[in-house]
Amino acid sequence: MVFAIIILTRILFVACMVFIIGYVFGNFSKKPALAAITKVAAILTIVLFISANILSFHFARWQHNGTNNCGYYQKDTTIKKY
């Protein structure tokens, strides 16, 4: 389910970028309907970028799970073993 959400946000992000690039470099600005869709796509791009970052941090499996102990301890090099 998480993987599907990530794929969906990336597909929507690419579709929004296509509209923005079409507006800047193409003739989308001459047609009112495409110009309106491009304005929505620009706002949606910002929202999708922020939500993709939030989702990636939310669903990441951190080792420490909210504690300061991550389970890795560096060996003490000051102790001499005989």
C-alpha cells in the first residue's frame, strides 16, 4: 500500500511537470483551459513535493524507533586487552 502511494505521488508529480513545461515552452498559455490546469498543476506540484517528503520520512523504518539508542556502539579503543 505504501509503495502504491509513493508511485501515485510520483506519477502525479510528473504529470504536473508536463503541464508546467508545456505552459512555459509550449502553447499551453494560449488556451484558457490548459492555462487553468497548469495553474492547478503548479500548486499541486508544491503539495506533492511536500507530501512525498513527509511520507518518505513517515514510512522510513528508523532503527532507534524514537529513542536515542540506535543499537550501535563504537568499541572503546582506550581499553587495552591483554
